[in-house]
Amino acid sequence: MFRFIRTTTLDALRSDAAAARTEVEQHRTAAEATAREQQAEIDKLRDALAGAEGELAALRAQTHLDAEDRVALRMLLRSARRQAALPDRVFVLFQRGALHSIHTTLVSAEAAAEAEGAAPSGWTSLAPGADRPPAAEVAWRVQPLPLSTT
């Protein structure tokens, strides 16, 4: 079956088809431009995400280091407190003028001498400025020795 179409109708259809093709081409061009813009935006977001992930890894590592630093600082603070609590002098125990031992307190030095046979009631102290008897003549002597802080 054949159908007859007028020339004017045919020209109108061809004109409409050409206009439709032009419109389709414009829409396709606009869609491609939009797709390129969106792909560029996606690429920028991927780059930003990669940078943020790298920064997050660095911050996690820094947090770990900060925790280790706090532990080290606590240890240093404990050590400094222990050193600050150190006595400013020691007590040297002599037996007949020879060095026997060194102690942090007078009581511990006397206890060490008593453990070696010194009489518990035999400890005396000299008046300030009094001459000390020679060390070889005294069975046990405890002498304070100042510690230098420099």
C-alpha cells in the first residue's frame, strides 16, 4: 500500500525533522557539557577525599605519638620528683676511721653500726665547735656529708 503525500507536507515534515535534529544536537551538546562538569566535580571530590584520608592517617599517627609523648613526660616527671626528693646529705659510717658504709639517714647509719656490734646506747653528739677525737680512736662514727647539687 502506498500513500501519497503532498510536497508541502513533505517539506514541512523535513523541516520539522531538521529542527528536531538541531534541537537533539543542542540537547546532546548541553548534556555532554553537563557530564564533563560533573565528572570534573567528581574528580575534585575524589582528590579532596584522598587528601582527607591522608590527613586523617597523619593525625592518627600524631595522636599515637602524642600519647607516647605523654607517657614519656609522665616518666620524666616521676624521675624529676624522685630526684627532687633526694636528700641534701648522706651519712657516712666509719669504723675505727675506715669507711664502713654510706646511708641516707642517721638512723639507718646507726642501725648498721649496731648490727655490726656497736652499743645501741653508745651514740653521743659533740657540742658545736668542739674538736673531734681522731677517727682511729673512735670505734664507730657517723659523719654527715653534704651532697653537691651542681
